[in-house]
Amino acid sequence: MPTVVDRGLEGVVVGSTQLSNVEGTVGRLTYRGYDIDDLAPNATFEEVVHLLLYGHLPNRHQLDAIKRELGARRSLPEPLVNAMENVPKTAWPMDVLRTIVSGLGLFSPVNAHGEHISDVHTAIELVAKMPTIVAAWDRIRRGLEPIAPNPELSTAGNFLYMRSGKVPHTIEEDALDMYLVLLADHSFNASTFAARVAASTRADIYASVTAALATLQGDLHGGAASAAYRTLVDVKSAENAEAYVRGILESGQRIMGMGHREYKVRDPRARHLEAMAKELSAYVGGGPLYETAHAVEEASRKVLQERKPGNTIYANVDFYTAPVLADLGIPGDEFTCLFACGRIAGWSGHILEQLADNRLIRPQATYDGPPSGPYVPIEKRGANGSKA
Ligand code: ACO
């Protein structure tokens, strides 16, 4: 008889990892032992990619090597760019990203058994190419030609360059770089778990990342960033925050970008993103998104306390993602794609970790359907399929 566990696997340990650790009660996140409070202000995304994929921070020589490799692998196969040009311009960016990432497998080398190679270089390839896909679709749907990647720029700088054709200001590049660092890994979250389940069947890295992308898109996970943006646009300004929050909670809905399964205190990533949102808002000059976001978070806490004394709620990583990415000029429906461009570092690290010591992930379920009974021939079936 299987053991019944909590719905949603809450509190269930399904494996171990050396990539990252989430300490939900104290609000700490570490990548291979390094606190994101240290990584966010000090490390670049490329350093974090090396940390997650190779197991240690790079020295200068190793950093130069991974930057060179990332720069060299950014371009997309021409047929995939052509495919994007034939997609309806109304297509949702996450649908395009998931489809084209899956398509990358069609153009990747295979071994003697016809299988794709799932190694650290394929992982770097995906880290390099995903921002190119997002930026290319961003331009194609606006009726513009995609811009070829610039191998000299950082991942963050190059993404912004490929969108606009302009090398970004350091403030913008650093903001996106820090965002990617903060999003790079988060233990066995839903999309990473999906990637590991796929990899455990010995599906290749393209298939496993496609499973992760599919799992990220829902608004209880990475889709919340786009949903939080829509909330901020609806609220319009800080003065409307409390009335808006009351309306949402009274109608039994959730405030997107708030709450977290693991964190019982504020998500440590939210603090860095909030500070970045404030700085960017001052740089961009005038947009009310940061102030609105701050007011919505405050109002959520206040109204929830009133409704359920003793309960509280905090912003998660997706909440201040909205003002940061919006102030970088990125459209709201692309936010989940940017999340994926950071998380690909963690997903691919987890896939390689799973493959290095694999066992098929195959849990059980209790059966609570009808009891077993005889097969009913079709001519004897009533409206519900049982005997007429
Ligand atoms: N707004 C209002 N109430 C909330 C919210 C929220 N955002 N989040 C949780 N609650 C309330 C629930 O209504 C519930 O109340 P109840 O006990 O009175 O029924 C209680 O808090 C617990 O909620 P659960 O859904 O059981 O908690 P769970 O651990 O499953 O939720 C989740 C985690 C799904 C993230 C939830 O907080 C949520 O829906 N947030 C909004 C979506 C979101 O921001 N997702 C991104 C998460 S971060 C990430 O994936 C990168």
C-alpha cells in the first residue's frame, strides 16, 4: 500500500542536489554554498552559470573560456528563425520559446545510437541560445528583423542589444545581469522537478528543458511575473493599491507574485529585486510601477492581517520582477521567458546531476475511483457507461 503524502508533495523530500539550497524559515538561498546575498551584488551571470554547471566559481581563465563559448554559441539555426517568421504575430512568447527550444534538438549532433548529446556543452548552448530566441521573437512580432548576437557582450547586455539594436547603459545591463543571477536556480521547484523527471527516463537535455519550460509557464510558477505586471498595470498607482487588494481578496482570488510554498519569511530574492526596481525607476524616470508594487505589497500584508489575524504574506521573486523588467523596456508577456533565460542554468545543471546518478522517478498514487466490475458491452450501456 503506498504511503499517502500531502497534496502537491508539500514537505516531501524527493531527492538530493548539490546545486542549491532553499532555507524557507530563515529566507536564505545558496548556490553550491554561496549565498545569493553575496552573489547578487558581486557575481555575473556567467560566473553563476560556471558555478552551477562545473561545480565551482571560475578563475579568470575559466571565466574567459565560458564567456567565449557562450558568445560563440548564441546564433540560431536559420530554419528556426524562418519558422519564427511564419508564426502568427499574436503568439505568446512562452509558446514560441518552448517550441523553438524543442526545435533546437532537430539541429543538434547525435551519437552513434542516434541520441542527442546531453553534456555541459549542450547545456552552455541552451544558456547561450535561449535569450537569442526571446529577442528574435520580440523583434519578429514587431515586424522587425532579428539582430545578430554580439559575442563581445555579456548575456544580459547582448539580450538588451538584440532587442533594441543599442548597447545598453551599464545600469540596465547590471540590472538584468543581477536578475538572471537571482533566477538561476531554486532547488526542486516545479519546473526543475519536471526537468529531472524527464531526464530520469533518459530523455535528452532538449526534451527535458522543454518539459521544464512547459511547467514554468503556469501562473502559480513562472507565469506569475507576467500576471504581477498585469496587476500593477490594473492598479495604475500607489493610491489605488489597498482598494484593489481588498477587491481581489474579497473575490477569493490571489495576488500574483505574493506567497511562496517554501518561504515562511520574505523571499530573499525579492529584496534585491525591490532595490533594483527602485534604482531603475529613478534612472528611467517617472514610471509608477515601482511605487505601485511597493504599495500593493504593503496593502496585501495589511488586508490579509485584517482578514486572517496572525497570517502574513510576502512578495516572491516574481513580484518585483515586474517593475524591473518593465523599466528595462521588456513587454509584460515576455517576463516568463526572461525567467527561463536565467533558470536554464539551473535546469541544465539539475539534468546533468540527474543523469550522473540516475534512477527513474516514478512515484505512486492511491486509487480512489470506482471499484472493479465487469466489462459492459456497448449495446447494454446507459448514458453513464454502466448497465442500462
Ligand atoms: N494571494 C492571496 N492569498 C494567498 C496567496 C496569494 N498570492 N498565496 C497564498 N495565499 C493564501 C491561500 O489562499 C491560502 O489561504 P487559506 O489557508 O485560507 O486557504 C494560504 O495562503 C495557503 O495557500 P496555498 O495555496 O495552500 O499555499 P501554496 O504553498 O500551495 O502556495 C503559491 C504557493 C502557489 C505560490 C501561492 O502563494 C500563490 O498562488 N501565489 C500566487 C502565484 C505566484 O506568485 N506564484 C509564483 C510563486 S514563486 C515561483 O514559482 C517562482
